[in-house]
Amino acid sequence: MACGLRGAPNNFSTPTSAFLLLSSPRPSSPACLSLDYTQNSTMNSTMMSLTDLLGATDSLSTLTSTVMGVPGLAESLSSASNITILAPSNDAFEKFLATPAAAAVAANDTAAIQALLSYHVLNGTYPASAVMETPAFIPTMLNNSAFANVTGGQVVEAVMQEDNVLFYSGLLSNSSVTTADQNFTGGVVHVIDTILTIPQNVSSTAVAAGLSGVAGALTRANLVDAVDSLEDVTIFAPNNAAFQAIGSALPNMTTMQLASILQYHVVNGTVAYSSTLMDGSSIPSMSGQNLMITMSDGDVFVNSAKVVMPDVLVANGVVHVIDNVLNPNNTMAMPDPTASMQTPAFPGATSASDVDFTSGIPTPTMSIGMGPTMAEEGDSMASATTPAEGGARPMMTGAVGAAALFAGAGVWMNA
């Protein structure tokens, strides 16, 4: 697949050192990025500063108050260069404050506020005209390892859909650009209608997505902490129907056998977004065997499993939901792209009405969106969910602990 932004400068200008308050080093080689680099430095003298632009935009008054409420943050943003800011409107903040996540706010937390704001700052200048129908994954300034374990910074997905510029974040939360290309001396601002959601860890995302089979299997195999703590991962996560299809094979599996199967679904050290997958490519899994990628008429398959929900961003990489459980002892299983359902990769296994090992898996408290590529009805999730509205609490990555951290939203409530 081709990447989804126009143009192709070889590098980015370095954000000024004052911007370090928002976190950390730039990505040295942004994944799958090209852009239409339109900012002209000779025009900077006639452009407004960021603080002037925010102050002059009535629909951004809540964001302005939030930025001003964090000591030194306004100065750091104003002195940064070559950035794109996805600026939540007042309505976006109001919508967030009506969510359960906001109800859990207890006290101000500067680290959490900085993490969320840094996730709204893209590394590079991206006008709306650069966003294409093929998704692109743009690194942000969120590099704090307490919230993200992705080399080069956690990403957002940018895509053009029906002439609308959309940004997808954690839990496939959908943020639409309502006012584009507000230029300032350091880059460009796009006003968005929904606060971005910082991607959650793998286990929390699985629960929110209704993937109780994955969540239960990780728990049974004692792999929850290990998977949540990895850095730069791609996970092919079977939906519940996939586990049901091999239901007879599951109850008698040992913990070691189940762990080996799950490891075959994990690629460690590579974040393979959908736009970077290539037909015929072979990707090494954590179990040691390779996974084969096949593309046919716009569909993506891994071995014999079809990707039915691509690009669910997680704290340490990306999850692609698939319709078949992969078998490390059947690595040559190949898809039949013309079939409505793929043959299970476990010969002799028969289906079951329930998904094994899901007892005790919590009921989702957050929903997940459908993303820019809608799967066929019934293909993707175990149960229907409504599109995520943004605002899920930032969570520490598994390497640090899954503490709830979004107390900082109290600044917005008191603004």
C-alpha cells in the first residue's frame, strides 16, 4: 500500500529546545511519511504567533485556558517550529467532560495533561491538502514512556474520507477537522471536534474492543504484563468468532501450548501499520515462525486469516483484528480470497457456542470506534460497539503500571 501524505522532504526541522517540556527527541525516520511541505519561512514575519492565534480564535478559548494553566507550556509551544497542532474546540472539551472518563477526575496532574497535549502536536507541518485516502501514521510529540512505548513517538492516523480530514487515535476514536490550515509562525493548526484518545495498553484495548477471547487467553497464559510491556509491537488479534471456530481445541491446551499460539500472533520490534504491509512479505513472530502477508482486491490476510479491523493503535504499537486463530504448527495455511469465511488453521477442530477462558473478563467500560475501513457486518468485533468519542483516560504503559492518570482534566473543569 502507498503511504497517505503528499510530497517527500527527507527530514524535519528540529523543534526548539524549549519544546522539550512536551517531551522528548524527534523521530529520526518517521514511519510511512511524506507531506506537502507548504510553510514558507519568509512568510513567518507576517503570521501570528501561536498564542496570538489561539487568543484570536473564540472556539479555542478552553484550549487556550488549558495551555496557559500549565507553567511554561505556552512559551514552549510558541517557540517550537515545524509542528502541526490538532486543536480541540470548545465543543470537543465540553463533549469530553460529559464522558465517564471526566467523571473520574480527582485532582490536577501536570504529567497527564502534558501527555495528552503532546499527543495533539504532530512532528512536522501537515496542511489538510496533504492528507490522502490511504491512511498515514504521523508521529506526535508523545514520547513519555509512561504513556507510550513506540519508538519515535506515538502516532495518529490521518486519512481523507468523503472529503473530510479525519484523525484516528486510541480505541479508533474519530476526530474530524472542522477548521483547517490556520497558519502560525511555527507551523499550522487544525481545529478538531473531538479530543484525541491516548492509545491504551493491549489488554485494556482488547477488553474495550470486545475481544474477550484475546483478553482471556492472555490471562490464562500469564502473558498480560509481558505483552503490555513490550516496545514496538504488531499484534494480530483473533476476534471471538475465530476462537469459537476452534472451540473444541481450546479446553485441553496447556498453558505452554496456549502461550506458544499467542506468541505466534505477536511481532516484536516492528510496528507494522496497514500502509506498510506488503503483499508476499514474511514477518518473523515472537514464536520464531514467520507470518505471511497476502493482499487481494483490497483485503489483507496474514497466513489464512483476514484482517477485519486494521490499525487499532495501542500504547506500544498496533493491533490488527483478524478472523482466524493462527497456528504455529500450520504456518503454510494460506487464504482463499474468494471465500466468505476462511478455513480454521487447526485441522480437526470444531466450533463451540462460547469462547473458552473468558470467565472473569471485565465488561467494557469504554467503546471502540469502527475506524476508517469499515469491516463487513459481524466480521470484526464480538459485539456491536458505538464509535469512540475520545477522552479515554491516558494510562501508564505496562512497563510502569496501569494506574489511572487523567486527573489533570480538572484544569478544564475549572477554566
